[in-house]
Amino acid sequence: QVQLVESGGGLVKPGGSLRLSCAASGFTFSDYYMSWIRQAPGKGLEWVSYISSSGSTIYYADSVKGRFTISRDNAKNSLYLQMNSLRAEDTAVYYCARTDGYSMTFDYWGQGTLVTVSS
Amino acid sequence: QSALTQPASVSGSPGQSITISCTGTSSDVGGYNYVSWYQQHPGKAPKLMIYEVSNRPSGVPDRFSGSKSGNTASLTISGLQAEDEADYYCSSYTSSSTRVVFGGGTKLTVL
């Protein structure tokens, strides 16, 4: 069965950095686009970034462009999100999700990892 | 402010039907048949319920159905059950650089 497990969240000061990981299993990871989606406490879902199956195509939300970097290692079945220059408004649960690259459907989600940006 | 507009809340009694709307523009909902709906219970990850406007993934009860007219998509849940109480989010492919937009979410209360 498809499983996505995020890790790497935690408490970080404004301006700091954090690297999130997502370990995938139960499907051929290298065949699928992947995305990061976040949810601030008590708020709705916000798409953050996606990466194509090969890693050649990448998109970012305007709110994170220039600060966050998405990457993947198909040999390790892993997805990453490097987050730099973190702000209080980046505080959220971050989900990784398997993505259909044409319809932008997120068919499987991880359980999420909480990132808190606070001094 | 979310790119897609959903009602903040809807409610219904067990056995009844409810419909949640999701209004966008011709650049997203109206322009493509790529609307999805997600269910999220408190403290849990979202779960895909409907994709490409009206398709149900395997395992999703046929009480859940989706449709679209113009710039508005709809999720209908018939035969409401207590376990349907959750937040529901729509999303759509968009021609803008963001590629996908979400609605603000709708809280469904089963009375």
C-alpha cells in the first residue's frame, strides 16, 4: 500500500533553516510527480511546491519562491523540502503528496510534519 | 483570501443530502475538468474523495459525487452519515503559475 512518511519538522527561529524529508513506499516513486502542501494552524490548505518525476520540472508558490527548494532522490524513494529564511507565517503542518502532474490531483498524502517558526 | 470560494459551513441531518459549492474562474474551475475534493477529519491528513470533477477513487462510497457547471464545481453527499462530519476542500488546476489552487474549506456538521 502507498505510504508517505514526513520527517524533519520542529521549532526554528525566524530567519533559520529546516529540511523536511518524505519517505515513500508501496509504489514506483520515480514514476510520479510529488508535491508539498502546508496547512497553517486552524487554516486551509496551501500548495507549496511540486516536482516532476525526473526532477526536471519544478514549481513554487509565490509565497515561498526564492526561499524554499524542492528536490528528490529517486534511488532513495525520497522527497525533500529545504526551507531557508523562515518566517512566522511559514508555521504550518507540511504534507507531502503524490501528484498527478496533469490534473494536479493529490491522491495520497503523508501524515504531515509540524514546522513552528518562533523566537 | 483563497482563490476558490467555498461556503464556510454546511450542515445536514443523517440520511439527508448536502451540496458544497466551489466557485472559481475560467482560468481554473471553468477552464479545465481538473477539480478535486478532499475530506479532512480533525488532526488527520486530507483524503482524496473526488478527482477530475466527478470520478471517485477506489474505496470512496458512491454517496459522494461531484459535478461542475461553468465556473462552479459541487460536491454532493447523499445519505449523510455521522462519519462524514469533516472539513472539505476543493482544488483545481489553474493556468496561472501556481498550477493549482485550493478553496478555503467547508466544515460539514452532521446534526
